[in-house]
Amino acid sequence: MTDSLRREPVPGELSVHRDALQAQLDPIVFSINSLPFEILAEIFLCARHECRHKTPSGKRPPLLLLRVCRYWRDVAVSTPSLWTRLSVILRRKETPGQSALLDAFLARWTNRAGTAPLSLRLYDTSLLAPRDRIDALLQLYAPRTTFLRVQTSASNLMGLPSLDSLTHLERLTLTTRLTTAAWHDVHAFCQAPALRGVVLEMGAIPSFIRIPWHQLTTFTGSGFSVAEALYVLRECSQLTKCTLPHLDLRSWHGVRLRDLTIPFTHTALRELSISNTAAAVLPCLVLLELRDLTLRQPVELPAPAVTIPAFLAGSLAHSLRRLAYIHSSDAASTVAFAAKWLAPLTNLEELSLKHIPIPFLRSFIRALNHTSTADNADVGGPTFLPWLRTLELELEPATRSSGRYEIDGELVDALYSRSYDIYDSDYGFEDFMVAPLESFRLVSSTVRLHEDLIAEFYGLVDEGMKIHIGSADANILE
């Protein structure tokens, strides 16, 4: 057939061909739109997780998802769990028009959440927002809220009326500014039968906040006195996890609780994290079931060289399974963590020592060697941390005075002594066994490993020990 006789396709046929090709290309070019509804919804939830603590914005999920295409909008609007987290910035002053716009926006947002429980955050960043505005929002959304965070002034907290609709509230965070003004009781959250976790930040005083303390299982608080911290521990008989980042050693608040500084026993606490001045509570505690302890060296605590060893050698000696100790690099701190402090912890399985100086590292390695004796170490041998399975050592940040740490045969010998089971027949101990070390990390950007020792470490790896030496992100053995 000649070109002159070839029939040219009419415009309608071109459209058919174009549509057929487009149908074949669309799943390739826009493959995400071919995903099932449920999978795309899960992807949206992951995207929202990255913005979980930010206020709503058209530049962030989930509002951003409404502006991409109709399919994405349909998926987003039909996924209630995408709209369950809501953060609201409270203004110092609002015009009636601004209040109406905010109320309409919140209504649309929560309607998309359907009947799903809400996570609500109210931020009064100026601490000057009207109390009745906070109360109105709490009265409206509290009945379906499982997580609630309120940041406002102490006077606003104390002035809020009691909420009788907190039936689903499980976690509560209260943030206020530390103030010397007279406190009186906060009753807004006293009726919360499902409440299990509380966070008090920036000076909210526990003994003035009326909540069902006896049913809490987790608590985090900072900025109040030692007596207030002990009040929490006494009231929370079911508490299993407690975090105290910083306590105020001054005594102007919590004066009425001075008699609570008498030592007492807590039988439910399993996990405790204490930093700096919060270590002042240690002499007052007897923790029979504590399994996990994180302790940042208390720079301001009087006589830490007495307080910490006594605490570790007391009720924790047989219960503790994991210890993380962060040494202070503060120049004012003259107390060095000593390996002998760890000797009573016969059941410890995980140990993390961070920001430690090189002299301590060397003494600890000598104690770590199961074959060490009293001739070459003040503590050590097979009875030193016999059940230790995971060990992480992080050197203090490099300074001119700290120098570089060069690994020698002493570390290799210590690790080899921990690479196999030691039974009572080996050392003459009755009913005694030492567990092998399974994981070892030495974190430092200035560490040196001589080439002659590399083969020794590879031998330990071949025996099953996981070893990381170098910076946090780079292992020089790999």
C-alpha cells in the first residue's frame, strides 16, 4: 500500500489511542494511586506521625494531604485515626470572629475523627489566655480524650472547675511556670478513673494537684522539691516507672511535706530514671523490685560518693538488671564513678557507662577481667558482675586534657575472660556460674586500635560476641 493510499487516523481515533496509552502509563507514573485504600491510609498515618506535636497547618499532614488530588483527599477524610491528634494555640486575646473561626475549624477536624478517641494539646504559650476559654475547650472535648496536655499559668490551673467527664483519660501532662505565689488545690482532673500516666513540667507541684495518684503506673516530673517527689512515690503505690529529670533543692514549696523525708519502701517500682539534683531522693528509698535504673551523676548532691554506693549496695543489690550511668563532665564535679560501686550488683545483665574518663575506663577493664585477683585490682574476678551480658562504654567528649585512648591487650584479655561460661569447678565456687558477655560497645571518636589486636577481636566475633569499637556510627572492625 502506497503512502498516498494510507488512511490518516481521524481525531476521534487518536483520542482512543491516547486514552488507551494513558491508562497503561498511569499506574506506572502514579503508582501510589494504585495502592489499596488501607495501605495508602497507613502511609498517611506514618506521615502524620512525623508532625505529631505540631499545630495544624496546610503545609503539613494531614491538611496537606487534602490538597494533592481527589483520591488522596477521599482517603484522608475517610481515615478517622488521621484526625485524632489536635494541638491548639490559645491566644491572649481573641475577637469574636477569631473565636468563631477556631471553633468551626475544631468542629470540622473532630468530625473527621468520627468516634475515635482524641489526643488534645492546649498551649497557652503566653500564660495569659482566658481561663474560661480553656475551660470551654476542656468541657467540649474531654469526654472523648485519652491524652491531654495543658500548658497554662498556675492560676488558670487552680481556677479550672472539676471535670466530671474524663472517663477515657489515660495520660495527662500539665506544664506551668515555676512561681512563688501561693498554691491551692487543682481539682479539674480529680475524676479520671482510667488515668495511668502523668507528666508534670516546669514547677507544677504534685501535692496540690488532685488526681487519683493511687492508680498511676508511670510518672515524670521536674522542678519541684525532694519532699514533693517523695509524696508522689508514697501516693503512687502501683507506680512501675518513674522519671525525675531535675528537682529543686530549695524548700519554699512543699514545706508542709517535710515529714515525708523519712525512708520508705516501694514494692511496685520497676524502672527509675534520675538526673542531677533528683538523686537527693535516693537515701529515702528502699526499692525491692527495681529492675532498670538510669542515673546521671548528681553534681549538686552532697556526698554522692557515699549516697550512690550505699543505694546500689542496698535493696538493689539482687533486683537490678539494667544500669545506665551518665558521668558528669562538669568541671565542678570531683567525684569519679568507681568500679567497686558496681560490685554488689550480682544479677546485673546490662550496663551502660557514658562520658567516662579514661582513668576510670582502665580501672573498670581490670575489674572486668574474670581472671583478675586482689593483687592487680581492688575489685574483680568471677564474682564481679557475673551475669553481665551487654556492656556499653562511652568515653567523655574529647578534650585536650582527656587525650586519646589506645586499646591494649588488657581489654582483649578482659573480653576473652568473659566470652565463655565459667562454672564452679573452674574457680572452686559452689553453685556458681558466670554468663558469657554477648555484646560489647566502646564508643569514642578518638579511640585507637593497633593492627596487631584486630585479629584478636575478630576471634571474639567468631565466638559469637557482638563488638562495636569507634564512633557511634562507625565501627572500625567493619
